[in-house]
Amino acid sequence: MYKLIGFCLLLSFASLNLFAKKYSLCSPDGKLRVVLHADDGFLTWEVAYTDAAVLQPSRLGLKFQEESEVGLWVKKVRNKEVCVTRQSSFYKRSSWQSEYRETELTFRNNIRLQIRAYNQGAAYRFVNSEDSVILSDEVAEFVFDKDYSCQVPYVCDLRDASDQYCSAFESLYSFLPFSSLKADSLSLSPLLVCLDGNRKALIGESGLKDYPGMFLKKAEQANYGVEADFARYPLDFYVGGFNQLNEMPQTRADYIAQLSPGQCLPWRIVAVSTDDSQLLGSDLVYELGGECQLDDTSWIKPGKAAWDWWNDWNITGVDFKAGCNTKTYKHYVDFASRYGLEYLVVDEGWSKNAKDMSELNPNLDLVELIRYADEKNVGIILWASYLGFVKDTDYYLEHYAKMGVKGFKIDFFDRDDQPMVKFCYELAKKAAKHHLVLDLHGMFKPSGLNVCYPNVLSFEGVRGLENCKWHNYDMPAYDVTMPFIRMAAGPVDYTPGAMNNAARYVFRPVTQQPMSMGTRVHQLASYVVFDSPLQMLCDSPTFYERNVDCTRFIASVPTVFDEYVPLQSKVGKYLSVAKRKGDEWFVGALTNWDKRTITIDFSFLPAGTYKATVFTDGINADRNATDYRKTEITVTSDTVLKYDMASGGGVAMRIRKL
């Protein structure tokens, strides 16, 4: 029998009376308030912002497999207030103020509960005692007072129709009230709740390490809300899934995790906003992601990469047959070098078999390609499947690092149970030992892995531009929704940069000669809007050379920044941001399929006069989405300008001080 212990223990009335205390803490600015208290034998928490309810009393707790007689008596309470400056070289800002108040409760069984109140939201996590234990489940409810609507990323693209926990982690958003949530379906996290008065609550997690990732489902014991759900611990596996490239759980245990002594569980987060732009600027997930585990990060090189897979080697005007061969990839290296791109990603095909990395494709001289690329100051990143990589991880990392490879793009993880999450941390640590960067695809959200190991430059877990090769999903709407929700969890390898652009009524999926939905400037602005220390240029060198102005702009946009300023934005409609790297500023704005006028207020600029190179949608972009206009203007911090964005359009700027 399983017994609720720790913070879910069903108490007798006698013991409940012994735990009658209520614990409250406020954010440093005094606007957000968190209350923790006992309610009918369960520990619950609630959150309010400016005295308006955000989260109703919601249960939190742990269910252990073994019997225990330990109750809920609190033996120690510790409060602290923190205000420090944190720094990172691999984020959307190089430094920020970390400011919060924390209450930590230590219970008689030595399990601890840490609760924090930030100006941006609230979070809690459990810390295990000094015992090794089996955790059968975790209870995490998020209950609300009304039937609010939510942006729900339902799990889809299952690798096995009978297992919702194995998927590509790429979901569109369904805008639904709590009452319409499907009781039998899981949602990815984060999930966005739209409250009254333009307020929002983003439910997510951070500090995910050696523990299963948090899914969400319709709350069972509340009218309006969601609760956490977790993949059970896998016991054995079979090869299956997409193209037989997945390691699929055959059977699962009746528990979710094996906890080590003193293990910190992930933070459960509710980020709060009164304006949608605040969601874009939130640092909560990065803040709570953990501490960098690397003593030396000087070798880690963010940047942009030429890439072959999306454009299907569609190059013209050359004297060789394009394909997975040495001449083709040297051509890509030459292109990358001309525009100062740091990397070339060599996707599937360099080895004879996606499941076997030991036997190389005879048409591609990998050693010669690496030598040639090194001369051109371009690093080679190799694609690999998880299934092929896991066979001998240590050997492959050492072998290809010695060959001169700079990193790996590893694909088809497609699980976030405890063993998989643990493997990803071990992989990042081992890759760092060999000075290798990683780009993880078919992958769950970052939620702290990139904070602990910044050599993990980017993650998929996003329905990126590749989908335009085979689907006609509403990508412009997704592009102005995902940054508020999925991107809050960490970087997104969306792979923008299409030069073949299509208006809504013209678009069609084409695998070999793909196009993007929306305008050319929508693609340019994506490099500013989407956070990713590693950005792909998805199209072919041929198309980029035909569009030099656009290519030079893309090449000029950094992938990590010193300052981040969210501008006028509304979830699902449009967004705009400004980012600074050194003395240069970049502005990106996107809209859905609704054409609109957006106002850019340049008050983010320091004093002085600046030259802005501006890309806007051309007057005929509604007919031919490749149409754009490039202008140069002078601006100061007092400048306020309006720009027309076409249907599926955007605005992109580079701003330099005169």
C-alpha cells in the first residue's frame, strides 16, 4: 500500500491541530504574496498579485513507496532575503538582478520545502532527506477561481500511440477554457493561463535534473485547474518509434523516481504578468535552473550555422552533383566562411547508418572536410541519433573530438523520464570534457540543463520551420505564441532563415524545395526574437547569395546578448523585442496573419544619435511574400515610429551609434 507522507500525509485531527501554522511571504516589491498552509490534512499554497487571486489553495506533496510514521511537524523554519547580481555569457542578457524572499521549512523527517517569492512570480521545491527513497508520485496542483482560458500545448507526434510520455515534444497551442480540457490527454509544460484584466499565469518548472519532466493534465479534484503528471520509471526497452530510431520503454515501474540523499527536486513555478511583454522578459526559469558546473567556459562558442537538411542540398551554378559528398559540404563551408558563420551542421547521411556512427559514408571524406573547415575558421557539428550515440557514448565523444569535430546535434531522445533526464546531464558533462558543444533535438524543454552545462547551446522541443516541409500548420500564429510560453523554458532551435517565402494563400508544403509561411522580413526578425545561442541558417547557399542584404543582416545578429528589452507585445497576435550586444542594438517584431501597424519606441537607447538599418515588409508582400524594403534612418532615444507589418510579416533592425 502507498501512504502519503511528507507533505501529502493524511493526518488525524489530533496531529492536524499540531500543524496549524500558516506561512506567508511577499516579493521584494511587495506586490506578490504566497501563503502556505494546511487544509484538510494537505499542505497547500496560494498566490496573489496586488491583492488579486492568482492561484487558489492548491495541493503539493510527495508520495513515497515505503511505509512511514513520520508526520508533518515542522522542526525548523528559516527565512532569508537575497539581492545579488547574476551573470551569464550564454543568455539573452549578460547580467540581471536576482532578488527574492525565501522560506524553508524542515520537517521531522528532514525533508525540506523551499518557497520563493520573486517580483515576477512564485516557486517551490522539495529537498529529499539524507535517505535513498523510492518516490511513487508527486502531487502538484494549480487551481484557479474561474473557468479561465489557457494556451495548452497538448502532447502530439507520439512515438507509440499507446504511450503519451514518448513524443517529439513539439506541440501547437489550443486555446481552451479549463472546462474544455481533455481529461485523458497530457499537456506539455509550460502552460499559460489567461486571467482577468490582461493578467497571465505561466505554469512551468526549472532545475529539472535526475527526475522526470512535468506534464500537466486536467485537475481531478478541482473545477478549474491543472495538475502535474509524470512518466513512470522505465524498466526495460525495445527499439521502435520513428523509423526505428527510438529507445522505447517496454515496461514501467509503479513509481516515478529513485531519489538520492539530499536530492533537490525541480522547482514548480507560477510566473505572473500584468502585461504580455513581461512574460518575454522573465528570468525565472534561468534563475532557478541551477549553477554552472563547468570551471572553464571560455572554449564554448555560440554562433550561427550553415545547415544542409532543410534545403535538401538545393544548390545551383556549381560543377558537381549536390548531395552528401565532400564537394557539396566544402561549398557550404565556403559560404559559412564568407559570412562569418561559426559552424556547419552536417546532418543525417555522413555515416552509413543513422544507428551506427562507426562506419562513414564513403562519398564524404570527413577528415578532409574538417581540415578544410578548420582552415576557414568554421567548426563542424555532426548530426547523430540518440539510439546510435548511446551505444558507446564515451568512445564517440572522444573519437570525433580528436578528429576535430566541434559538437553534435543529437536527435530522437523523445522521452523525459528520470533515466533520460539523467543521461542528458551526463552527456553534457562528458561532452564538455572534450570541449564539444551540443544541440539537442527530439528533446524535452531545457528547464536548467543549459544553465548547468552551457555547452548545450540549444534545444528543439519546438514546432520549428522544418514542419513547413510537410504540414500547413498556422506557423505565423505559432511564432507569436511560442516565445511567451515554450521559450520561457529556455532556448529554441527553431531553424529560421527561409528565403522562399509564401503568402497564406500561396503556401504549400514541399519537402525538396521548402518555403516558409509569411514574409521575408518575418524570417529576418525571427533571428532577433527567438532565443538560441546556436542559430541555423536553414536555406541553401544559392538562395542566400541571391539575397545578400538579407544574408548580411542575418549574419550580423548575435546569438547571445548583453541586454534584453521586451516591447509592445500580445500573446498570439504580435510581439516586438530589442536586444543589445556591446554597442549595437537589434529589434525584431512579428505578427500573425493579421496585418497591423506596430509602434516602436526607441527609449531603450542610451543617449546619443544612432543609425538604424531597417527591413520592413514591401508594399506587395501580401502578394509576393519575398517583397521587402531596406532603409537607413537616424534615431535617438526620443524617437517613436510606426511600421506597417503585412499579413504574416515583421520588422527587423540593426542599430549602431554614430
